[in-house]
Amino acid sequence: MAQVWIPPLMRSLTGGQQIVEAEGATVRELVAALDELYPGVAERIIDEGRIRPGWTVAVDGAVQNRGLRAAVRPESEVHFVPSMAGGRASTL
């Protein structure tokens, strides 16, 4: 099963667990499996069939531009990362 790192903003759904395991050949299947185990996960990650704006998914250390279609292997490590909001650096 793939290891999924849960960001602090979502740990209330996993009973505080930082790392959980789930099966899926794609990120979409993995999110569906996670949602069965931890209801509410899919709602936080998916919006209108896509990764929600403000979230990034990385599989085995690589940020995925394929989103929910990205491949996941049984030994994969998957991270859902909230995007960081930032501003312009000021110059003096």
C-alpha cells in the first residue's frame, strides 16, 4: 500500500495520524480509498473532478502535473501539500 503523508490541516480527519496507508493505481483511486477510510478527505482535496486550487500532490518526491491521473505504485510515497500564499518581497 502507498504511504500518504497527511498535512496538519487534514489530520483531524485521520484521527491525528501524520502517515496513513491506502491502495490505488492513480491519485484519484488513492483519494477514493482514503475517503472510504477517512470520510471527508476527498472533499478537501477534490473540486469538480480536479485537485482543488491551493493544493499540490507529489508522488515519490515529484510534483505531479497530471493531478488525479498521476500514477501511484504500491510502494509510493504521496504528499498532499497546501500551496503557500505569498506576496511580493519589498525592496528598501
